[in-house]
Amino acid sequence: MTIPIHIATNLAVFLILSNIPGIEANYYDLALIISSNLVDLDHLFSRPIYHPKRNPFKTHFLHKKWMYMIALSFILFFVRPVMFLGVGLLLHFLLDYIYIKREKV
Ligand SMILES: [Zn+2]
């Protein structure tokens, strides 16, 4: 999945969550949910850096450990200062999963 789609989805989810009473999201949370896409930096360790028909869960080292990353995301989800980082990571892996299922890579 491309970065603009990740960021647009993050912004949409941030807007939805920030309207829920009791969450009171701020710019720090916005920075956290967008910075969750830094997990894609593992693309830099593969050649070519971007290939549209490559399965990230089989090639990139942070995506290969998706079970640990999702477990970490759930833990982060319940710690309020970094809750949006957990939400962002869960969204990132969900979008990547949807992408590989849709594109059949
Ligand atoms: Zn990714």
C-alpha cells in the first residue's frame, strides 16, 4: 500500500477517534499515528526499494514479524500516551494485508 493512502487513512481514523468523548486527541497523538508509518523504513533494506508486486510480509524484516508487531500494537493500544501509535500500527498492517489480498501478490 502506498504512503499517501496510509496517511489519508490515518487522518480519517484520527478525526473519527478525536470526536469520541473522553479521548481528547491532540497534535502529539496526530504525530504518533502518522509516525506509525515509519515501520515502512524496512523497505530501505531491500532492492528495489519499492516494488508494487512484492509481498511485504515475506520480504521486509519488520513486516515479517507481523505477529509480534500486532501484539505490540495491542499493548500500546491500552497505554493512553502511545495509544495512537498502536492504532496506527494496527491500521498499517491491516492496510498492507488488504493490499496483498486485493493485488494477490
Ligand atoms: Zn507496510
